[in-house]
Amino acid sequence: MIKNIWRFKMYQHTRLTNNNFSFFSKFKNFDYILLTCILLLGFISLATMYSTDGGKVLFHTKSHFTKLIAFTFMMLVFSFINIKFWFSIGYFSYVVVIFLLIWTYLFGITSSGSQRWINLYFINLQPSELMKIFIILCLAKYFHRMKLEHVNSIYTLLTSLIIIILPMGLVIVQPDLGTSLLIAISGIAVIWFAGINHKYFIYTMLGFVISLPFIIAFLKPYQKLRVLTFLDPDRDPLGAGYQIIQSKIAVGSGGLFGKGFLKGTQSYLEFLPEKHTDFIFTLFSEEFGFVGSALLLVIYAIIIYRIIAIGAGSRSYFAKIFCYSFGAAIFVYITINMSMVLGLLPIVGSPLPIMSYGGSSMLATMIGFGIVMSAKVHSQQSIA
């Protein structure tokens, strides 16, 4: 009897030791360069949000800080979850967000003429932001273990297009053309890294260029106005062209080293609209200039590099294709946002990852980072 009790205690001790070792092993496998860059970016975003509130801790700063802490903790928790779990919910998560998009269309909150949000009381959730991540997860699972000859089959291409077009259509009717295009880009990135023949992309681009006049004809009046304003902002300097003109002035006035923290005149004199969301980079650039903007780009570049490196070091093809596609998507989001505020692209709803104010955008981004970190922690985990 005593011998059995002793064996049981030894078993308990061994199990506890193994669990602790497992936990610390996972913690040791974190990509601390990526984590440091994410935390640094979060600190910069919080300081910039403080500036948008006029150097006071007001609503945007408090809300951004709360979401940043909560979603960063969530990302760390997700990092410990086995990569097999993310593979297993690939299709399910996509279906859930499709359901949320349908719910948004039927019962969503309307603001500024768009019906994009669901009121969850603690957050106004924008499901279209989540779709930018979960469409990658879904397609990464779909192409996992698929042979190259099957990747280029008509059936596979049609299935992939349906997976991409379905959420696009649900987002376009909100209406939110910008986010629908970003969802498409996220999905296309997966198809590209899955090994699809490049000729399909060439044919698609040619078809898009040919059909562009017809596409423009179906745009809503405000969307046509954005295109015309992009081509000639001075055609309506006090109306449609006001945002982009003031954005260019703010960026240019920052000079080499900027005007200094809390000293951006375009922001403080309220010339710059939407400074806490899509135009957050404009405010940052005015205060910290070219040098500060370059350093911000370096942080983003390191983040993207580490995401790709994690994908390259992962044993499972699912983790590889998710990391490559998510890294490409982050690159596109950054490029579109900065090109938009610099007048190089028409104005679309494209937040700057982590920097821009918005709970849904930050939630989606942190979920993506959590899955990437899970791929790093479980880099030697294979998926059958």
C-alpha cells in the first residue's frame, strides 16, 4: 500500500515537472525579436494616439490602451495553442465570420452611411476585419498537402475563387469596397504561395484592366468621387480633395526630423481629419519627420521579415503558407495606407496595422500574430 502511494506521488511529481518544462520550453521558443517589435509598435501607437487627443488622456487614448493590453495578452495566450488547433478550425472560423457578415448585413449598426459593425457591448465588432485573417487560415488549410498538379486544376481554382468572392460580396454591399479588396488580396496571397501557375494571374490582370471602365460605371457616386479626387485633388480643395491635400501638407511640413512630439500644427489646429484612424501616419510623420517615418518602416520591415522567417523554419506546410501569406498581407496593408495618405492611391478604408485606432483591426492583426507565434513555438510540429 505504501509502495503504491509512493509511486503515485512520484508520478504526480514527474507529470508536474514535465508540464512546467513544456511550458518553459514553449516560452523559450518565442520569437523575441518579433515580440519586441510588436510591443515597440504598440508603444509608438499609444504615444501617437495621445497626440491625437491633444496631449491629454482622453477617449481615444484610453480605449486604444485598453485594447492594446487586452489583445496583446490574447496574442500571447494564442501563441501557446498548438498549431494543429489553428489548422483544425480553418474552415469553421471562415464559416463563422461569413455568418457574422450576414448578420451585419441584416442587423448591423449603421454609421456614416455604412452598415459594417455588430454591437457586442464591449466592442463594436467589424467582421470584415476578421475575414482578412480567417480567409488566409481557411485557404492555408485547403492547400495543405495538396499536390502541385491539383493546385492548378479548374476545380481548385473555382473553389478558391468562391471562398474569396463570397465574403467580398458581403462586404461590398455594406458598402466597403476598400476592405473587400484587402480581403481579396489576402486570399490571392495564399493562392500565389500555394504554387498556382503565374499565367492565371496574368490573365486575371489583363481581364481586370479590360473591364476597368465597366467596373467604374458600377461604382457608387462617392467611390467615383474618390477616384476623381485621387487623379486631381485640387478640383475640389475644400470638399472631396480636402483630406488628401491636408495630409500632403502635414507630411511635407514634417521635414527631416519633424516638428516634435505634440507640436504638429496640422493636427492641433484640426486641419487634419480622421487623424486617429486611416491618417494616423500623417500625424506621426509631421511630428517625427522623415527620420521617424523611416524608423517606423524599419520596425514594420523587421516584423514582416520575422513572420517570413518563422514560416521558413516551420515543419508544417500549413504554417509556412499562413506565415508567408500573412506577411504579404501586412506588407500590402502598410503600403496601401501609406500610399493613400501620400496621394499615391485613392482613399480607401485601410488602417495602418496596430497604429490606427480601431478595435476590430487590432483584434484581427493580433490574432494573426498569435497564429504566427504559435507556428514558431510549435515549429517542429507536423500536421498530417
